[in-house]
Amino acid sequence: MKRDYIKYFVGLAACSFLGLTSCDDDKDLGGKMDEMITVSTITLNETQYDAGNKTICLLKNKELQLSWSIAPENATNANVQWTSSDESIVAVTREGKVVTKDKAGKAIITLTPEIGFGPEATIVTRTVEVMDEYTYMSAINITNVPAEEIAAGDEYQLTVSSEPATTTFKRYKWTSSNPEVATVDEKTGLVTGISKGDATIIVTADDFSSNPVSASCEIGVKIVTPITGMTFTEDAELNQLGYGQEYQIKYTLEPVDATASLLTWTSDNPEVISVDKTGKLSIKTMTNGSATITASYGPVVQSKTVTVAEGRFCYSFDNSVGPWTLENGATATSDGEKTVVQMGFDKGKYRGDLVLVKNNSGKTVIITPATYRYVALKIKPLSVLQSGNNSAGCVKFEIYDNPLTIGYNYLGGKGSANNSFSILNRTQVSTTEPNILYFDLMSNFDNKNPEVRTKFDLVQLKFVIADYLAPAVSYDLYWVRTFKTLEDLQAFVDSENNTNE
């Protein structure tokens, strides 16, 4: 009994103490914890050995000191840590010094905050390729020398091609023989006219060669002539522009030698159709729409209404894949003619899907099979694809809407749509030349087959490009377009071939 009383009084005292301390809300029983500021982004600075596609190329037994910056600068712990996926090829010191070993190959180096966590922007990776020797350029060609003089104040973008395709560093240095007449951006080749006269623009390989190759062209600069009149040229294309299309408006000026760069161009609906300072239109929408384009110079003002045709695709991949995206860890490099897609690797195979809209992204695209019936893709894979199966890789066209009128489908009926395309003017896919693969939007789907196919508002449209085995690890991508008839498709391809000859 005595023991019970003792327990009772001890418990009562403990409760009283807790009650007193819990009621004293204003009492500070300990120091405040300092707020921890974590690293939000890490930026790895460029090096002279960058070869594109987040790849650094180094020779065996070399060292390279990397540098980087973090944000915010007042992070609580600003230290970082480095790792290498294969230290027998490449090692990285705590200070960020890359050390290559006496072994050719590739390794992925990773830079992360020392604290060990953070957003995706704090994880930086680079592929380091260790080589026996570099491959230098053997020839350079300036591909778009202006046919006429440029005006003082105008800009002109020069582009180049080079050989061989296996060149390690496809970089160039640009110079002008007469910068008082025309200047050129050292890295990009953008020429700016300064005053009347002539200048030689020189491009030289920046590839570490002891005897780098070069090329040059002449640029003439003319004086500015005011515009007294302007007229738009009648052009049916302006009534049926396609998604993703870039198109130069045609017009005439008075006098005939008037300086076109004096014009100011505007669009009243730039989210649908934008226009640059030269009068080139860029179609932003993925449905129908229109905009009024205005060109003006002082009292000279002219306007033209241009329209997007619903369901018409005119996407070119000569300079990028945008607004399409790549999946599966694929990367892309563009050369002004095409985009080379390096596919991602997963479970022994290579894959690099090409996506315009993806389910749950909030974006949609309208297709109109009753009008623009054929979807065509210009592509060069490195494997001879087989109809109906994916043993050597596949190209599938996947579309579906919401609600599921079409259903979750691959277009075509061969082996769940494995390579259910047709090939223009060929019976077999070529691995040495580009192919025109086309899909009939009026053909069967794997599951649902709606009777009415006038128009679909798609929540997903993608090309599944998958199941490739080494060495077929990349593909060349040129364009995606839609056509009303196969005759229209053939005519476009013929016109394209004639232009390139």
C-alpha cells in the first residue's frame, strides 16, 4: 500500500511539472535552428575539349581541370563531389581535375552537391571519351554564300559543312579581312554589314590540328536605299500554312533596289503565327488559326492575313528537333541539313522516341485524316527494318485521343504495328540513303476503328523508334509532314530532290 502511495505522488508531481512547462508558451527552451540553404543549381563551365552532346574528348594520359559555379552563392554547404562510372578509363579528383588513363573508351563523370541531395539541376554529367588520337577536318565548305550584297546594318548567317563526318571537334573560328566593311562573330559566323565595300570572310577549323583547313567567301555591303512602296506577292501557300512551318513572305519593293531591312514586321497573333525582322513566318499553333502580318516603313504600311491549315504538318529537323522532343535518354546534333539522333541504351537495346505531344502534358494536336491523310517521315536508320516484327528495330506511329475514340493505338495492323509503314519508291528500308516512310491515317488501328475520321484532337502523337541493336545506335532525321494525297507527297519529294541537285 505504501508503495502505491509513492507511485501516486511521483506521478502527480510529474504531471504537474509537464503542465506548468506546457502552459509557458512564451518561454524559449532552446536556441533556434539556422535555416539550411541548399544548392539549387550547378553549372559546369565549357572547356576547349567539348565536342557537343555533353561530351569531352581527351587523349590518353592527359589531365583537364574543370570549373563550375553553384547557385545560390550563399548555400550552407557549397562543396561538391565527383564520381566516375569507370575509373580504369577516367578518374576525377575532389578538386574536379579529370585524369585519363592509358586506355581508350568512355566513362560518365558526375558532379553533385556534397550534401547528397537536391533538385535535378544539381546533378551534372558529362561523357568523357578517351581517344588514341583526334580526327581532324579535311575540308570545310561555306554552304550559303549570299548571292547579293547585304545592306549596311543587315545581318547574314553563314553556315558550313565539313568532312569527314567523324571529325572529333566540329568547331570553327571566323574572321573578316575588312571589319570596317563587315564584321563576323568569331564563333557563330554571323556577318554584320558596316559600310559600303567588300570583305573576305574566313572560316578556319578549330580542332587542334597543327595545320587546320579553312574556307572563305566574299561579302559585298551596299548603302541603304529608302523604301517608297511595297506590295505583297499573291501566294496560295499563305492560306494553308502548316504546323511547325517556317515560310518567307514574298513581296516587291519600290524602288527595286530599296533596302528590305528597313521594314518593321509585326504579327497581331504571335502565339499562333510569329514573324521575324526579315518577314519569315513561324507557325506556333497545332490547330487552325490566323494572324495579320504587317510590314511598315514610315508612311509605307501593308498588311496580309495568313492562315494555318488544320491538320497540315510541316516540321523540319535541319537545325533542331524542336518543338518535338526526344525520350529514352536520346540526344541530338544538327548540321543545317538534318538532325542525328543518338539513341539511349536500355536492357541491351537502343531507343529514341520522337514525341510531339504526350499524354497528361496539357498539350494537344489536331489531325484531319479526311483532308491530310498521309503522315510522312524522312529518316535514315542504320538497320534494315522488317515488316511486322521488331527483331532489327522498329518505327511505330502512336496516336490516341481523349476520350478514346481512337483508343491507345499504333497505326497499322502488322504485328502490333511494328514497321507497318509504307516506303515511298522502295520495297526495303535503306541504311545508306534517307527513306520516306508514310502512314495512312485512314488505315486500321490496333484496337478501335472509328467510322468518322474527319478530325481527331490528340493527347498523344509520337514515333516509337526502338529495339535497335548495336551498331545501329543512331538515326538521321530530316522532316515530318502531312499530305492530302500520295501524288502530293511524291511531288514534294521530287521538288526537294531538284532543289538539292
